[in-house]
Amino acid sequence: MNAKTHVVLIIVLTLLAGVALVTMTWAAPGNALLAPGGAPAMVAYQGEVQVGGAPYTGNGYFKFAIVNATSITYWSNNGSSTGGSEPTAAVQLTVSNGLFSVLLGDTTLGGMTQPLTADVFYQSIRYLRVWFSSDNITFNQLIPDTRITAVPYALQAQEAVEADTVDGLHASELMSHYQNVVIVAQSGGDYTSVQAAIDSISDATADNPYLVWVAPGIYSEMVTMKPYVHLQGAGQEATLITSTASGIDFPPPATLLLANDTSLRDLTVGNGGTGDYNTSLLATAGMTRTLIADVTARAQGSGVSNYAIVLIGDDVGVTLQQVTALAENGDNNFGLVNYSGAQALMRGGTFTARGGSDACGIHNADGTTTLEAESVIALGENGSDNNYGLWNVGAAAATLRGGSFTARGGTSAYGINNDGSDSTLRAETITALAESGSSDNYGLHNLSATAALYGGSFTGRGGIRAYGISNDVGTTLDAEGVTTLGENGSNYNRGLYNVNNSGSVLHGGSFTGRGGANAHGIYNNGGLTTLEAEGVIALGENGSSLNDGLYNYNFATAALYGGSFIGRGGGNAYGIYNYTSATLDAAGITALGENGSGNNAGLYNNAATATVTQGVLDGATASVFRTSGSVTVSNGRLIGGAVAGTVTCVLVTRGTTISTDGSTCP
């Protein structure tokens, strides 16, 4: 099929029980209804296909897969898709005037051999990927994937999916509705020890769950939970389980060891260990369908490494709902460690690490590890060396919606550090801030990794170098509508630092560098480094020496489509500084240099190549300042000072004057 195909996303997903998905917005599984018995079910998908710009009518052939943000396949129509790949079989559907509908999971349809089950939607961020063909030979993937929200998650039967429910019951109803309730109290209960109460239970199953309710008090013991045994306290500051558990190997023993098919809520777990590794809450391989809700976890001993929460190993799947995690007083402190294949789903909550050498609010690391977080607050502060709000490293994947990620103090501070080959970050409308590091402060440090950003703000402040976003060493950045700021670094302040064979694609947004010696809105530097920017605002201002909207340098390539580039104040101010074998291709831009005590130019070109079409170049010293290299301006407008150096002007105006000979600039 050679004609261009696309889908108009007027999609409705419904559960057969009749619950309709009203809007395509973020919805965690906990917002879904429970399907009876957890049986396989079907979800209706409706859409419109156009071929060559016109609604298509006839037989259509469709392939379907449900994936996450990193293209891991959780379901496909015939079970053959892996890694988000196209399934091998298609489902034939009738398309009338562009409209089609299908029941995903309906195994009576040819090519649809896989039912939908609860496991597909166990964690919240899922997308429907669709391929279409009119001839059942050539298939086109429809772009973009469609975000799946609340209703399909209703397939998660008999799970504790709401933060305030266990087995579908509100916390206030637990005592009266649970058939099996064991009470722990320091006097008057069934047991005085939490572990003794759990050990007394031998027949807990999915159909016969237990609740262990713990009265107010301090319980000094280590606890190991069991499947289908739910543990609930009387409140986060009322019920405290604490120990000094410590170990020399990682993962270490913990105050409380979680289990699969269980929940922990309404209490505090503490660890005051002084050994090498000290952990409050721990989940290891195979512990899945586990909920932690309205829980405080604190690791506060004077040991080497303190971890409030550790999730480690394949098949670990834990939901953290409104959790407060704090690690401090160790040499290294981590609020949450999600590691080595674990999957963490986070909804709200605060994750703080403080002091020592390194402090990290959330550490997401290693291989197939995934983190999905909505509206969390992560803070790393006062570590003497490095502080991280979020540290995503070692091919791990992090998906963030809302929330704030802050690093403060030490030598280097990273609001988010996305680090290492195959590490991926997808972030929507987040706030990332790094400040008060004595050397470097990065709102986002993207190193040999991939980041996709949608809205949000990224700020680096103080130290020697302050960068809103640093994109370094073969890194890929795709940013839409973001706001970045680097300010108050004594030497360099950059909104975006794109260097060393990295590539950045920017759609809208603002990029500001302010203060210090040199301020650059966007700094693009190094062979094979590429910048593609559409409709951006880039501003460098108040640097004592040099201020540039865009600094394009040293064999780097920049392609600009619309937008404004402003350098303001200091010694020299250039809207665009194009230097040393760099290449600039710009269309429809505005470039302004103003208020510098030295030179002010819209475009400064030195030993580089610049082509500007339909642009406005403005500077009091020179609209275009060429010392060497090649500059061509066409169908544009010059304002301010006369052109300095030899510049080719084609149909360029200045006031009422227009160049006509293709060489002389007005």
C-alpha cells in the first residue's frame, strides 16, 4: 500500500460490562473498576482510517499490540509480537467511510487468538500499537501509539489496586468484612509480635486472605510477610516497626521483607542499622502484585549505605501509593532503589535522601528495570559529593508524569541524571531542579542515553557551571514545549548544552542561560553534534563576557525553523554565534544581539558556514558580523548596524532598500 495512511484518534475503549472510557488522559490502574472473577475480557476499539487524505472504504487488515513506553509487548492479537514488533497475523475488518471497530481479545475473529487478561494492565502506562493494510501485504504502523487509560485496567480482578482498599474493601470496612483478622497489640491483642501473628497463619490464599492489624506502638523486630496476608497499622506515626538489621552484601536483610500478593499500609518502618547496608523495606525476585500505601519508610542509622526502600530482581512488581521514604545519616543515602529487573509503579509520595557522600532520592538502575511515576517528589540533598533527585542508569527505563525532582548541594547536583547506553527517560510536565552544587548543577543530565520530554521545566542554578539540560556524548534528546534555565554559575550558564556527537530535536519551548561569565541559551558543539529546532526561544543574557542565543561551534550542525535567538548584555551579545567549521541553516528566524558593551550582532560568523532564509537579523554593531567563512542571507530583513565583512545578500531589505544584485547587502 503506497498511499499515505493515518488514523484519526477518535477512539473509544469500553469494557464489555458497559463501562466507557470517556477521555484519553492519564489514569492509574487504581481508578478502574474490578471485573468479576478476573476472567479474560474484551476491550472495544474504534477509529477512523484515511488513505491518501480520504476516508477508506473496503476490507481492512489490522494488527494490534499493547506495549509500554519502552516498547515491551504485553499483548498482541496472535501473541507473536516481541519488543513492540509487528505481529505475524492480521485481523480482517470491514471499514466503511473510514470507520472501523474491533473487540480486542475476541478470539472468534480470524487472526485474534489471544484473549486479554489482567496481567496486561497490571501496571498503568500502556499503549495500543496498530498496523493497517488495504491488501494484507504491505502494513503501515499508525503513528502515534494510543495511550490506554482507565477502563481496560478494570480487568485487574481481585487485586488491591486502590490505595484505600484491600480486596475491594475500604480501609474503614476491613475489620467488619474480613473473615480472617489477627490483631497485634502490646496488650489485649491476639499477639504482641507482628512476626508471631504472621507466622500463625498457614492457610492464606487468594480466596482466603488475612488481615493482620497492628495497634499503635513501637515493635522492635524484623518482619517477613506472607502472600495473601495484608498488614495494616493504625497510622504512619502511630504504628512503628523498627530494627537495626544490617548486612555486608547487597541486598541486605531488612526490617520488613515484602511478599507477593499482599499489601502494606498505614504504618512506619524504620531501620537504625550501623553496618555496610541498612534497609527498611525490601522486595526481592518474584515478589509481585504487591502494594505499599500510606507507609513511611526511614533508614537513619550511621552506617555506610542507608536505603529506605529496595526493590531488586526479576519479576518484582510493586505499587507505591503515597509513600514517604527517607534515608539519611549514612555515607551513602537512597530513598528508593529500584534495581536489576524490578518494576515500580509510583503514585504520589515523597522520596528523600540526605547527607553523606552521595544522596539520591530515587535510583533506577540496571537492565530491564522500569519505573513509572506520577506526581512524586524526589529529593537528594547535602551529600558532599553528588546529589540526585532521580538517577536513571544502566539501560533502565523511567516514565514520569508530573512531580518534582530536586538535587541540592555537594560538588555536583543533578535534578535528573539519565546515564548510560540504552537508558531511557520519558517525562511529561515535570519539574527538575539542581542547585547549590559547588561545581556543576544540571536540571537534566542526559549522558549517552535517550530522553523524550513533553513540557516541564529544567533548571540548573549556581556553582561553576549551571545547565538546564546537558545532552552529552552520543545522547538523543527529543523535547517539546520545555522550559530550561541555567543561571548563576560563576563561569557558564546554558539553557541547553548539546555536545560530543549528541543530537537534539526541539519543538517549541524556551532555553535560557543567565549570568556568570558566559551565558548561552543553546550551546551546540562538536563534530557530528546536531541540533534541529522549530519555533524555539533561546536567550543568553547578563553574562559578563559573552551572551548568545545560540552558540554553534566546532563542526556542529544546526537547522533552525522559526523561533527567536537573543543575546543580551555583557561584553559581546550575539543572537547566533556560528564558529569554527560549524554549519547553520536557518529559515524564518529572528536573531538579535543587544545591550553588549562590545559588539552586538544578530549573526556572528567566524570560519563557519551560515545560510539564513526569510529571517530577521538585528544588532546595533552589525546585523551580520562576518570575520571569515561563508554567509548567505536571502529573502530576509536586516536591522541595526551595517553588515560587517563579505556577505551574500539575495533579495534582502533594510528599511526601504532592497538588494538586487545577489551580492551587495543593503
